[in-house]
Amino acid sequence: MSNTLVVYFSAEGTTAKVARDYAEKIGADLFEIVPETPYSKADIRWTNPLARCNKEKFGNKDVPVSGRVENFAGYDTVYVGFPIWYGAAPNVVNTFCKGYDWTGKTVHAFATSGGSGIGKSAEKLEPYVKGAKSVDAKLVKSAEDM
Ligand SMILES: Cc1cc2nc3c(=O)[nH]c(=O)nc-3n(C[C@H](O)[C@H](O)[C@H](O)COP(=O)(O)O)c2cc1C
């Protein structure tokens, strides 16, 4: 087991590729954040006000995650990858983070986007990774940018 973990959520594959490539490059363990109910195409059509993604975002809803990271306590550095949704991490990432003890861990968030910057992603993630030693975040296009 590595002491570094790369966790990621990806609805459309872009963040998944970065996460996989980077984990392989640095020899880290990899965990995909999979919602208990996976997103269909219609679920993430944000142009539809009634789409699931909008209900979750604007209803501030938790999104239950399928499965758990084994031996989370054994990692001292955790990379957290996600697509920017509405200028921040998708709710499912926050729900995932709430389920673990982050005390003393170094957290590097990374995100892909359709054009938005990283914004306040690090600050917005902080309440969900309470006790982390440090949290930073960057926008990436590929594992080369990590
Ligand atoms: C519900 C939803 C909200 C999004 N909100 C933003 C946004 O605020 N800014 C942006 O630049 N891109 C936004 N995007 C585009 C994604 O961030 C971008 O396509 C990302 O690379 C997708 O990553 P994935 O393939 O790993 O899911 C949004 C996409 C979805 C589905």
C-alpha cells in the first residue's frame, strides 16, 4: 500500500483519465467516488432546471457514495479530483469527504472544467476535510499539469 491516495469523481471521463494517469505515474493507490445511483446523461443536463444535478446543488443535498476506501488512516497525502460543477466540487465529493477522518493529511484537490478557473475550490472543500494539515487546489487538463 502506498502512503498516497488519489480519489476522484468523474461523470464524463475527463477527470478519470487525469486521476488514473497521475496515480500510475506516482505509484499511488486509486479510488473512484461512485454515487450509489450513478448519473445518467439526463441527470447532469444542467440546462434543465429539474435535472438531478440542479436539485442536488440547489437543494444542498448529500449524495450517498457506493463503497469505502480501505485503511484510509494509512494515507498521509490524498489527491481529490473532480469536475468543476457550478464553480466548485460536486456535492458527491463533499459527501465522500465527510465520511472520513482527515486529521493531519495533506490534501491536494485537482479539477477539470469547461472553462471556469479553480476559483475558491480549496476554501470550499476545507469544511469537509476538517483537521487536514493543508488543502490546495489546481485546475488541470492532464496528468502533466499535476
Ligand atoms: C452539472 C455540471 C455543472 C458544470 N458546471 C461547470 C462550471 O461551473 N464551470 C465550468 O467551467 N464547467 C462546468 N461543467 C463542465 C465540467 O466541469 C467539465 O466538462 C469537466 O471537465 C467534466 O469532467 P468529467 O468528464 O470528469 O465529468 C459542468 C458540468 C456539469 C455536468
